[in-house]
Amino acid sequence: MKSNEQALQLAVEYCSEVDDGQHLLILDLDHTILAASRVIHEIYNVAAESIIGRNILEFVNKKLNRISLLGANLEKVLIQKDSITFLTVRFTRRKDYRLAIVSYSPIINRSTGDVVGFKSSTQKSNIPIRLYSLPRILTNTTNSVNNQNEPSDKFLTNVEHEILYLTFQCDNYQEIALLLSLAHREEISRAKVAKIVLRNLYTKFNVLNLEALKDKAHELGYHKNVPTSLFGEFVYPLDKL
């Protein structure tokens, strides 16, 4: 029968020594980071030595009351012995991981049935965000749209970047207009969206139709380049979407 300490150490050794493509953190019951897969450092743009030994409640962004949110949910994982999964946007992550799915799971000693630690995993969200009920996110996130005066992209204005990104999430200009109106708390018309696409985006990308625009934008990664001006950073439980 393995002790709880031995069971946790096995999880640490697996995370540290096996490169299976997963993006993992291993935490003890005090929420201290004991191990991290190599690629996790690239995702979060931090050095390995700056992660190990830190309490994850100090490591997370202190905006949005994340410390109390994460602490409460880790306690929930401990009690229920079940995983919790969030859809998150965080702009300090690598661009293709700005929008990501983060899960916290219990590490259970099968010999004793005890939770001995936690596993945190991060994966890209490749499903369009509208499938996660974007209107609900925008109306329930307390600090959405908090970077209006900062450029979201070097090539595009903020509104151009927002509309281009939303062309990959929405079926038509009316949907884009409704989401922009919701995000910016002001009325934005379908005609305004169409005008920006036709006059600005077609010109900048040197294309003649929407399909060509999306093809070229996709090649440049705009389908996953979440505009900082559209969202504030958020953490939203998937089971509430």
C-alpha cells in the first residue's frame, strides 16, 4: 500500500520526467506547485524556476478576485473528488493560448482513497468561443473591455481587430453587431460592421470578398488572436455556459 506522500511523488515524477504533450502543473494540498511540464513555461511566458515552490494562489493573476475563486474551487475539488473546468482568457499567455480551457483535478491515492494533491491542465480552445455562449460571458464578466485605449494589434485598429476576430465566431454581420453592442454597452449597427469590413479590412488585406479575407486572416492566425480590447481577462466555469 502506497502512502499518500509516495502517491503524490509518483505524480510529480511523471510530470517532471515524461514528455507526453500534456500541459500540466502538480500541486500539493497546500496549493504549492511541485512540478510543471516543460511546455507550461512557454504557455505562461515564465521561467521554470519561477514556478516551482510557489503557491498557485500567488501565481495566478490577482485581477478578477482569482485568488478567492481558485481557492474556493480547489477546495471543491478536494471535497467532491471531481474535476472543475474553466474557459479562460488571459493575455499574458502565449497568443495561441490566450483563450484556453483550464482544468483542476484531484490526485487520488488508490490505495487509501485520499486526495493527495491536485493536477492542473491547460489546453487550447479550438472551438469558436460563440459555442461557449459569448453573450453570457460578456454580460457576467465584471471587467470586460478594459483595454480600450491600448492597441490590440499593430496592423489593425481595435475595432478592426474585434470585427475580424468575430467573423470566425459569427455567421453574419448582424451577430457581430449584437456582440459588439453587448461588449461595448452601446448600439453598433450591422451597417457599421459591414462598412468596416468592406472599406477597411478588404483594403488592408488586399482582398475582394469575405471568404478571401478569412482565408488570409486565418493564415496569419487572426482566428485565434483574441482582441485585448474586446475582452477583459476572465475565468468562467464551463458548466455554467
